[in-house]
Amino acid sequence: IEGKMQTEEGQKNFVTSRIPQVEIQDLVTQLQEKGVDFSGRVESTFWRDFLLTWVLPIGLIAFIWFFVFRRFSRRIGGASPMSFGQSKVKLYDRSIDRVTFDDVAGLDEAKEELKEIIDFLRQPQKYRAIGANIPKGVLLVGAPGTGKTLLARAVAGEADVPFFSISGSQFMEMFVGVGAARVRDLFEQAKAKAPCIVFIDEIDTIGKVRGGIVASGGTEEREQTLNQLLSEMDGFDPQTGVIILAATNRPEVLDSAILRPGRFDRQIMIDRPDIKGREEILKVHARKVKLAEDVDLKVIAARTPGFAGAELANVVNEAALLAARKGKDRVHEEDFEQAIDRVVGGLELKSRILSDKERRVVAFHEVGHALAASLLEHADPVHRITVIPRGIGALGMTMQLPEEDRYIMTRPELEDRLGVLLGGRAAEEIVFKEVSTGAQNDLEKATIMARKMVEDYGMSEKLGPISLGLERGARLLMGEFSYGKEANYSEATAELIDREVKEIITSNYLRVRDLLQENKQALEGIAEVLLDKETLEGDKFRELLESYRSGKGDEGRSDVPRGDEQGRESRPAPASMPEPTGSTQPEEAVNPGKAGP
């Protein structure tokens, strides 16, 4: 309020501060009564209200938006948050790291199959002239580490065309619809670079069987991505020169729509290499390694049965690391031997201290395996025995090396494998009059093998030549996939199966126990040598066994019978698929109440 105030000295101008609302009316009345000249003015708060109402909230929202999206962009690899619908496909640069078929060994059949695709990419007019259509998609199926990705890159290198690579999991994102958008973007890029190859690794991530009782949000997004992929494969012209290569190690979970003609209509099986293939793979990986003259890659290939290409590469690298650690300038055969042991059994645990009793149990257990392998007619020969703890829970190991690659096995051969598995427990019972938990893994493998003999191979006399437990396809229940076997027999048959499995295991256990009992002197003598040396090579083991067989051992005897002299009951031996058992019989860690880790 501004006004003039009459004082004794005269009039004076005055200005008051803002007056509370409750006092204004009374004050105005008094001023009017006294004839005071006054006026009022309302202060303008426009800019203050504008800042508080609009600028500050918008600025706060913008700051939060920028902060959240910046963190999100870091999580998606630095890309713009608005570009999440773009495919994360990688374009392989042939000038930097070109791979050809010379870099792929042990896959001769697969390379022959893919040469047709390479020829089409090189000379498409030859096929178009006669109206031929190249397969739109090729599915590479094989175990992990067998070289599926390397083979796909070699196809691109041989054809000298652009190579797009993406993993199935890279299609999926937290936002709905991103997978389908990325599929569309992938095919747009591929068509722009045609002729080219698109490689989708681990396609089972998005290609699983569709449908189910309950479909979660993630399942619906995956199905949308798969539907878009199938639609794109149906939509593009086969003459454009876009070839889809995909890889999986789980073909049984794939949706049938993927495998129908016109999509992934050609499947190439990438199996584990045989001995010749392993030798070729070792030669490829040994190119950059300085080998000593005593290294024979053919011998190393024979000592690595069942190894995939990635495992063989690991063996070569481990051998080179061991040689460098020892200060050598070249890799020797002993380095490869130690590398194989490390890959198969794990790292040596020399710091694990066992009591004398435990060491004796482990030694007799391993010698029991080795004796059974040497005395049974159809068992693979012993390569090495050791009581040095390795890996997780393995206190000892008996390695066997097959003399040749096997694809079928007879009943006597399977029974001898059972005998080798049960030899460790039988040796413990003979020497210590009790058994330990160390045979847990052996019993597990023996039970699986015996059950396959009864259910899958028709080797039960009581059940006859029938196959029980038919394989079932993928089944989606409550959002979870279920695979395996489905019982197609009655409870009475199930009880008979259990009795037959028990009979097979028990009869072979008694057979190998009697065999070891008759060779107890050899069992005890070789076990004492193993306790002293900790490791016995196969040749040394056979030399010791022969000394007991010829009566030259410390307490040797010459009447050491062979396994085929034990009076095995004569039974028919139908052909069967071989049981994929390992080449080692590890002694599991002895823990109270259980074996193994």
C-alpha cells in the first residue's frame, strides 16, 4: 500500500509491505474513514509460476529420460535406444579373417554336401538356365564343438560372398515385437547384399515347438519371431541368392514347420570325427605349434576317442601351454599326454591329501578296473592307471583306449563293459571285505547300460526282442518343454524290467568278482606298485600282469584264467547300437553317505 501520512512535521509518503489477507478489509475501512489517499497493486507472479509449473517438471522429466536411456543404450552396446528394432547381425570381413575348407578338417561328407551351395553362389546362371532352385535353408546338426560355425564360415570364404552371422538369442529383447522387427531388418540387409549367406547360430532358441497349454509372454514373443522368420523364408525369391545356414545341437526341439521342404529342407549331420578325422584336425591346429620329433599325431588321435574338434584344439593348446610353462622350445609327446589327461580328468589336485586307508581303497579300486579290462575278452585295453586326484571328485582314474572306432556292439561286448565298470567295487569287496561310496559313478553308468540292454536293445531273454520306452516328441506343459521317453507298457512289465536290469548287473558283478578273486595275488601286487608309483602306463601294467601269469611275480601264479574261461553262459548276440560310454573309469570322491561331489 502506498500513501501519505499526516505527521506533526507534515505529510510523508509511505509504502507498506504485503499485508495479510485477513487484515486488509479493516485497514481499508479505516483508511477511507480518515480520508487517506491510497492505492493497491497485485504483484505479478507469471514468471515464477511458469518456472515452477512448466520448466522445472519438464526439465526433471528430460533429465530422468536422458539418464535412463543412456544406461539402456550402454546395455544394448551403445546403440540408440530407438534402434532396438534393428538386427544385431554381424557382417564377416573376408579380408581380415578368411576361412576356407582347408581350415576345416574331418568333415569330408559335410563339405561335399555344401559344395553344391558354393557352386550356386559362384555360378547362379548355370542353375537358373535349367530352372533349378537351390535349397533356401541348410540346417547343420551336431554336438557342441564339432565345427558347425567354422564350417558355415568356410562356405562363405569359399564362395567369396558376404556372410551375415547372428545368434538366435539376439533376436529376443525385453520389448514385445522386437524379435519380428529384427528378422525383417536382417532379411532386408541380406537382400541388399545378395548373393550372400545368413548364418543363424543356435536356432533352437527361437525355433522351439510352438503351442502348449499355457503360453507365457516370453513364449508368445518367441513364437512371433519364429512366425516372422518362416514368413520371410517363404517370401523371398530363391533366385535372389540368399542362402540361410542354421546350426543347432538340439534338432529334436525344433518346430516341424522349420524342417518342411521349402525352408530348412536340407539337414547335414556333423558327427564327432573318427580316428582319421581326428588326425586331420590335429594337423590343422598344430600348424602354429612347434612340435618335437617324437610327436606322432596319429598316435594322439588314437588316444582321443570321442573327442570333438573343439576338444582337440584344446588338447593342442594345453600341450603348448604346458611346454611353455616348463621352458621348452618345442612341444613333446609327454606334453600331449598330460594335456589329454587334463582335458579328460581335469586338473591334478596334488594338494588334496588322502589318508593311507583312502589311498589304498582308491588304488585297489582302480586296479580292479584295470584287471577286469585286461582279463575280459571284449574289453578295451588299458592305457593308464593313476591314483592322483583330478577334477571334481575323481580320486583316481583308469583310462582305456579302444583299438578301433565302433558303431555296433554285441551282448558279450556290452557285458564285458559292465564287468569293467563293476571291477572296482568287486576289488574293494575282495580285499577289504566291504565296499565304499567310490563306486557311485560306476554303478550309475552300469545301471544305465543295463537298462538300455533291456529296454532299447531287446537283450532280455524274458522280455524278448522288443523295444520298450518309445521316444516322445517335444511336449509343452505349463510353459516347460518335456522330452525323453514315454512308458508304453504295464506296471507288471515295469517290474519285470527292473528285475531283468538287476539280474544283468548282479550276474556280471559276480562274474568279475570271481575273476578277480582267482587273480588276487596280481590284484594285490599291482596295487602296491601303483601306490608307490602313483601312475602306471598300460605297457607297464601289462608287464606286471604277465609276470604274475607266468609265475614270476613276487607271489605270482601261472593259473591266471582269461575272462572267457569263466564259463559265460552262451547267449545270442544280436547287433545293437554301441553304448556311448567314456574311456575312463574315475574313482569318485568318498564322502559320507554318497559318492562324488
